[in-house]
Amino acid sequence: MTKRLTYVKIHLPYFQQGDDFNCFLEKTNNNIFDALDMHMKMLDSAITQLREIKNILKESGKDDFYIEADTHSIGLCGSPDVLEKLFKAKVVELIMFDDQGTPWDNDYDYRDNKGEENDSESME
């Protein structure tokens, strides 16, 4: 069975604005200015992540991407080489499927056509 990368998830560093901000208030003993600073840093992190994703997709020169979004996640399908660049940039999480559409562990190198385990944490 051939293993291949077909899908990535984009996990942004926030959940719900009120819950996130309340967490920052608790961490700062209700100091609104420090909590606002923490919240802005979290949002800046999300902006940086999205900007990197956008840049990698644009630089690829490819337009065969499919993006889906629901309440709690954003998924992206497309060219395996571009998805690998996103993974190596640490802006997405790999979701891998076998050729029958069944999700499988990230303990495999998607380029390994034999489906043998790859003990390496990286995709290299």
C-alpha cells in the first residue's frame, strides 16, 4: 500500500476570544494592560503563521489547493511537495492517508512506498 501526504491541518494559537482573554487576565492577576499585551502577542503569532502559509503557497506557483474550514479547524489539500514545505516551516500539522483514504500515523515517511516505519521525527 502506498503512503502519501495529502492533507494538512492549520492550527492557530487561539480558541475563543473571551476564553483566551480571560486566561490572560488570570495569568496577570487581572492586569488589563498585561493581559492585552499577551493577547496581542498570541494574535501576532497567528498572523505570522498565516502569512508564512500564504507566502509558501504563493511562491509555489501552483493553484491546485483545496481549503476547508469548519468551527474548530482549517484543512488544506494540495501538492505534496508544497505541503511538505509547510510542514518543514512548522506552520501546519500533517494528516496523512493511505491510498484508500484511511488516516494513518505520522510515524511513516510519506515517500516510503513500502509503508515501512520511519523512526525519524522529521520528514527528511
